Amino acid sequence: MSLNIISQDEQKVSVKLKGIPLQYANALRRICLNGVPIYAIDTIDVLENSSVLADEGIAHRLGLIPLKTELSAVQQDNESDKIMYTLDSGETSETRTVLSGELKSQDDTVKPISDNIPIVTLAPGQRLKIEAYARLGRGTEHAKWNSANISTLTESDNDDERILTVETTGSLEPQHIVVSSVDELSRRLDDFKNYISDLK
């Protein structure tokens, strides 16, 4: 059995899987998509919101902003830890769009992957002031915790060989998603074997 990287860049990695049974290769594909924990904003406290967008809409948009996640945090998988963000637009004198770069993070290593993701547009006299909290989660709980946009498995021209392609949301480097997924699959198989042994 072998895994070899065919191509990679900042957004995508393609890996050749050889000698790996289809059920394991497909399990690896699924874990790459939604089984690797990353940070996402989960709850918010709205201190002031005079925009046209309801509080629930603000919370939804914040939750879908990809947050850069350090691999060390993923390995610890401490889902009880929360990271606080604050945002205060101030009262605007002209129409403007509040962007993700205005979120101030308690932890500088876990921040939006881009400063230019729109949150809400404010008219003159409107204001948005919130406190938000991010935590580690998995895409099996909600899509905002998906570590990959796409994760596909295709047959190659050679027997017993498949190509796994993973495109990151930006929270993790694509090769880190694959490495973490291999570790996660191995752990799950060990847990399953122990469970079967206990039944015997």
C-alpha cells in the first residue's frame, strides 16, 4: 500500500493511492471532507445591530467565514476551547460594507483566511457591535466545519490505483488535511477493532 503526492499547491492536492481497498480509500475521502476538526465561529453575542440584516443572518455569515487553523490545534482536538472575536463598526456616516478584516481575534493564529469577506452593508447611522466565539468542530456536525470544499476519488488507468483530490477551504493546508485524515482513519479502525474484540 502506498500514498504518493502527484501535484499540490496552496489550494489543492492530488494523491495517488495504490493497493488500498476501495472502502478504505472512500472512508479517507469522506474524512478529508468533513472529519478533520477546524475552527469556525459557533456563537455570537449581539451588543448592537441596527443594520437591515437580522441577528441570525449576521451569525450565519460569521459562521461561514473560514478561519485559519493551526495543525497543532487540530492534533490536540480540544473542542472545549473557545476563541473570542470582537467587532465594532462604529456608527458610519456613509454607506459601507463591514468586512472580515474588522474581526479582532483573541488568538492571532486563528483568524479569517481573508480580510475582504463581506459581513453586512451599513447605511449612514447604522452600527454593528458583536462578540463572537469560535470552537473546533467537524463537518459531520455542520458544513461550516468542513475542512475541504471538495474531496474526490477517481479511478486511474492502472489496476488497484486511485487518485484522491482534496481542495481546502483555506483553514488548513491541503496536504495537512490528507495527513490528518490518514491519522484519523487509522484511529477509527483501531477503535473499531477494539470494539469488536470487546464483543468477543
